[in-house]
Amino acid sequence: MKKRRPRVGIVMGSDSDAPVMEEAARILDTFGVPYEMTVTSAHRSPARTRTTVSQAVRAGVRVFIVGAGAAAHLPGVVAAETTLPVIGVPIDSSSLAGLDALLSIVQMPGGVPVATMAIGKAGAKNAGILAVQILAEGDPELRARLAGFKAGQEKEVAQRAARLKKIRETAAGARR
């Protein structure tokens, strides 16, 4: 079976960031979007970072999701190396619980945009969804799967509301 070309590059500063970044991968898997995942460092391996970005672009990547903690320079360095969209995920790996990473990523200088998500796993999940939304703009099939995902979320909320109503009615009946 032929391997599909990656459409998303998931890059992180350390393998210890993988439990957070797996949330983005899980979303991409849900939508059937092929991706590559790797580790590189803006500070410790700048040449590897540059090579990683250029090889990913040549391989077919169209969006980068980049996780980084502490000083969190990696998303900005990736953005400096490509014209493709970069989505930054602040990792909660420091004594500041990711606030330092959030502030680093969100304060990119004009001309070097990085879409910045929430800190941690919720941010990685949303990064995966945003990557799918970006790719869906030119892919009607992916757009339809995204619409189904959104409808599923709406249905889930309605089910939760119904469960809560039933619990409340049962509790009110027991109090009488």
C-alpha cells in the first residue's frame, strides 16, 4: 500500500512534549489527514530545524503545528523558515505552567505570524482542528467530514443536556 504524503507537520521541541502533541495527532487521525511528527530544537539544533521544515514542505506538508515550552521560540523559527501557516501550541512544561510559552508564541513580531492556541492538550486539540479547517478550504471531502464533526459535537451537547435534565428531575422527585 502506498504511503500518503503528509499534509501536516507536527513539530515539538522535546519528546517530553509528545503527550500534549498527541492530541493534535489524534484529531488528524480522526479526519484521515496524514502527518509527520518529529522533534527539533530552535536553540539546540537550528540546522536540523531548518532542514526539517524544508524537507516537510518538499514532502507535501501544507500546515505546521508546533509545540514548545518555556521560551517557546520553535514556532517562530518554523514560521521564519516557511510561508505556510504555523499553529503554535504552548506546552505547560515549566514552573510557569505554560504561561511563559504562551506569551512567547503570541508575541511574534509583525510579519512572522503564528496562530497561537491555548496552553496544553486543549490547545493541541484545537491546533489539529484548525489545521483541518485550513486544509478543508481546498478539499470538499475534508470540509464535509469537518461539518460532520461539528454536527457530532452539537449532538453530544444535546445528549448531555438531556442526561442532566433527567438527573435533575429524578433528584427533584426524590426530594418530594
